[in-house]
Amino acid sequence: MTTDQNLMLYTRLSGFRIVVLANRFGCETDFTRALHDRLLEALEAGIGRVRTIMASERSVLTGDDEFAEYQLEGETEIFGRFTITLLDDLETDFDTHEYRINDGDWINALTADYTGVDIGYPEMVALTVDEFGSLAPIIKNIKRETGITVNASRVVFARCGGS
């Protein structure tokens, strides 16, 4: 991205941060306040990453640092994969039949008893529009204006009786 594009992205992310902060005052439940807080943290992380990219760009342009081009390339690549996760994150290893939730410990998905072996992986279920509340249009606008994906799904244990 060019310096102008990064400056526009920085401005948009900062603007969304202000909108989410203002919108948080209207929250009626702890759940919606927590969603707002998680989104605020993620937007601040994105703003910080863009600031780092812009600082690296300045170093490349002024020739201050011989490694600035490599740093800029790495920071840009990292930001290209930037995704906001509001609730749960599920990582599954089908080779070992394990999964982990929110970077926790790995959990074995295999269970066995006298009836045989069962493999029960949890699933991700997206939040409903009602659960998002007033945050839904803001999240759509973040995706549309910045290209940053916002994941808001929760882990459910469909085969294991629910959790």
C-alpha cells in the first residue's frame, strides 16, 4: 500500500474506534459491552500495526535503516492477514483428532466406551443479528471500508450435548 492508502486506513480505523466507543454507551447487556470492548481492542491493535507500517515507510524513504525495507515487507504481510475475532477461535488438527479453543490447551476429540469410538469436534456458529445489536452495521462498514474481516462466532458442542 502507498503512504496515502495507509493514512486513509489509519483514519478509517480511528474513526471506527470512536464510533464503537460511542456506541458502547448504549449497551444494555454485559455481552454486548464485551463485544464492543473486544472490537475496540482489535481496532487499537490494527491502528498500532498501521502506525508501525507508516514508520517503516518513513525509514525506507529517508534511508535511515538498511533493514527498513524488510521490516516494511514483513509488517505489510502480517497486516494483510489481520482479522478481528470477537468471540471464540477454534483450531482443529484432524490428523491428531485434537482441537483447541481460544489458543488454550489441545483437547482430544476421541471418546471411547463399550459401544465404540466416537469423534466429536465442536463447531463454530455465527452470532445472530439480534446478538450483535447495534454493532452489526458497524462491523459491515468495517469490512466494506477497510477490507478487514470481523469474525463473530461461538464454539458449540453439537455432538457432545452442548456447552
